[in-house]
Amino acid sequence: MNSNFKLIANCTPVSTVMALALFLPFCTAAEQAGKTIMSRGEVIATDSSSEANRALKRRSPIYDVDVVNTGESSQAQLRMQDGAIIALKAQTQLKIEEYKLGSAEGGSVVMELISGGLRTITGEIKGDKGNYKLKTPVGSIGIRGTHYEAEWKNNELLLAVWDGTIEVDMSNATGAQAPVLLGKGGDFSFAKVSESGAVTSLLKPPSELSSLSSSVSESAQSNDTEEQSSTVASAELDPTEQPAPVLEGSFSQVANDVSQNEYINEQELDSLGTDDIGELISERTGSAAYTVLESIDASSSLGTVSALNLQMTVNFDRGTVEQGALSFQDSGGEWFAAFNGLITTEGMDLGVNFASHGNNLANGTIQSQFINGLDNLSGSFNLREIENPSVSARGEFLLGQP
């Protein structure tokens, strides 16, 4: 193991080992599990073996002995060794017990959500061999290559699966009980689990889920002023209602997260830019509107598309894509998608809030990445009708600023 990935405890000289044997029976080493890519407000790591505390800021390492704590009106994003992103909500405690990459079994992850909430997009360690476990107060979560959210709030475990599958094992709380599948392969993607282990399946995300963005105190390491963000909130949609017209610069700010993209993978997106995007993002302030559609290659299962429009508003202070809308026409009517999400150093974590085609509800994904420094956004989209998935549209785009 490279010494850069270890925090080595001070080992006593051989001559004093016997004298200190009762107190230091062996030397321990903590291995790096990841690093901090964003820290706002009070974000502290506590070494579970020594109880030593250290403040986390951008680029601070995270070790497999750490309990990461976010304070009130605080948040953090972690990039783990396998490429996974973990976004921690305010007042969260996440214990990293094990994070090993590259073993014969494909690596292993053991974490514990003690309190609060997180959203994560998994990396190389996918959990298809049972090598990923997130412990919670009512049971453990296994994954099968996924993007999900979990929060312990008011003695309930709130769950939302945006992509992939999670397996919730509550045998510790309820005794012998078959695991519950959420997401692909399950009957529902959203659920609540009570303290006793009772599961309530939901058709939409739990309304109690906390926002990933929150007001940031004056002591925030990013030096942001105190502000309250409503970005990444849950939406309630009545299928019988038609969406109100969306005017330029005034889009809905609710999120229904998605992560996978079929046309531009992460490696391709990363190769589009040569600058250190993380550094540029950290230095940029204010908001930027990306409204100039410099190029787009779009197609529909119903033929030729026209009247294409795409725009996003990026808030660099909050690290969010606050407003986004995509629209175009084909022979079946207008396609429309409203979206928002988070900025990451690897791309954007975007969620489609609402999508439609003519009078039919739709869903899908949108992926985007900074290129040419922060001047342009390159990405792709994939939309389909919910009731008739064979009716679909997809495309790739390049978006610029005025």
C-alpha cells in the first residue's frame, strides 16, 4: 500500500514496548478511504479509535476509522477511493468502518449511518457479491450498482432509489424476514421503515427527506454568506394535472434524481476538458446562465425533431444547477423536461423533475459536464414515455453562455 494512503500511528521503540505493552499492545494503521471534495459549515472527522477530531475541508482525506459529522446548516461531499460520491446532509453522522479497493472479491465497503442522511452514487465497488453494506438503526442496505438516498429522521428510515437496486435487510430489527428490494427488481423505488422494521412502500419520494442544500453559517469553510436553499426537494406530481407553461428563467426547482447515461460515459466526459475543473469551480462565484445551444444532435422514434431549446442556470456559490429546461418537437407533440441538481468535480448530478411528450407523462435522464474550462456544457439526454416506452427521444448537445 502506498504510504500516501495510510495514516500510521506512532509506534514505540523496541526498548520501550514491554513497558507500554498494557497500554499499546499493537500498532494500528488507518487506510485512506476517500477525500473531501466539498465542505460547508461545520464538518468534522472523529477517529473512532483515538477519538481525535479534525476539521474537514476540500481535499482533506477520509480514513476507514473516521466518523464524519456535519453540523447544523452544514454539508459535505466525499469522493471515495473507488470513485463513489457520497453527499452528506446537515446533522449527519457517517461511520466509515471499511473501504477496501482492488481485492480478489472486487473490494469491500462497510459504513454505518448513525444519524442524518446521505445520497450516494456508487463507484467501482458495486456490491453484486454482497461486498457493500450500509448499516442503519433498523437494518443494513446492500446495493447492486446504484444511486440511492437514505435518511434516519424522526425514528424512521426514509429511502429513495433513483437508479439500480438496493436490498434492505431488517433481520436485526424484526428477526427472520426476507430482505426488501427497492428500485429495479422491486415493486417500489421509495419507502419508509419504522423503528420496529415495518415497511411502508411509496409511489413517490418521502416528503420528509431533507434537502441536500441548506443554509450555511458564517463560519463555513467556503466563506459563503448565510442563505437558505430549496434545491433538491421532493416533488408531488398529480398525473391528472397538466404542467403550467414554463417561462424562460422561471423553472421548477424540485428534483427526481437519476444518474446513468447511455451515450457519453464518465471517461469520455472527463477527456473533454484538460483544466483542473475542481479548482476552477472552487474559485468561481455567483451564477452563470448557459442558454446558447451551440450544437445538438437529437433524434426521436417518431422521426424528425425541431424547435430545440435547452438552458441551465448554474450557481457556483451553492454548487448547484438551480434551473434547467429542455424542449423540442416531433410528430407526436412537444417533448419537455425540467431538471436541476448538484455540481461535482467529475460532472453534474442532475435529476429530472418533470417530463412529458404531448399529453403523456415521460421520464428519463440528462447528463452534463463542463468543458473548455467553465465556458461550455457538454452532455446528452434520453427521454421516453412512461406508458409507452417505445416512444423515445435522445441526443447530445453543446451549450454555451451568451
